[in-house]
Amino acid sequence: MKNKLIIGLICGFLAGIIDLIPMIIQKLPWNANLSALTMWVVIGFFIGTSQLNLNAILKGILIAFLCFIPNSFIIGWNDPISLLPISLMTIILGGLTGYFYQKMSDLVMNKK
């Protein structure tokens, strides 16, 4: 369980870094950047600890969207159009986080 948690946190952190790149280029405020990074770390935590019996990619997308929903009200209130690219990024990064979590987890668990 400990290894899965660490793998989930690492995958979430890496997804957060990827999500930060366009945000930094757009010169978004640091509170938005930190919010996105911590959201992806939390998503990684949930992916690593979840017992959902789903395909890894679907599991990542589902958990990512569940974590994104509260933020979507804040973001969409003032700028509803911005929810489209953010939702697309959530689908892509959520699926990739789930996929790479599964691959890294399989690799680590098979070495033992």
C-alpha cells in the first residue's frame, strides 16, 4: 500500500508540473498555479489509494473530474468558456496519470 501511495503522489506531482507549464506561460497568478499543482497531487493520492475496479485510464479520468468539479464553479462563474480547455486537459492528464500509475505500479510490484 505504501508503494502505491508514493507512486500515486509522484504521478500526480508530474501531472501537476505538466499542467503548470501552460499556466506559467499565460502568466496566471501563483494562487491558480498552486491550486492546480495541489489538485493533481491529490488526484494522484486518490488514484494510488482507490479500490475502484476500473480500467486505469478511466479511473484516472473519473477521479480527476471528481476533484475538478468544485473548482469548476469558481472558474466557470467568471469565465465559462475557459472550462472547455481545462476540461480537455483534465481528461488528458487524468487518463495519463491513471495509465502511468498502473504501469509504474505493475513495474514496482513485479520486482518484489
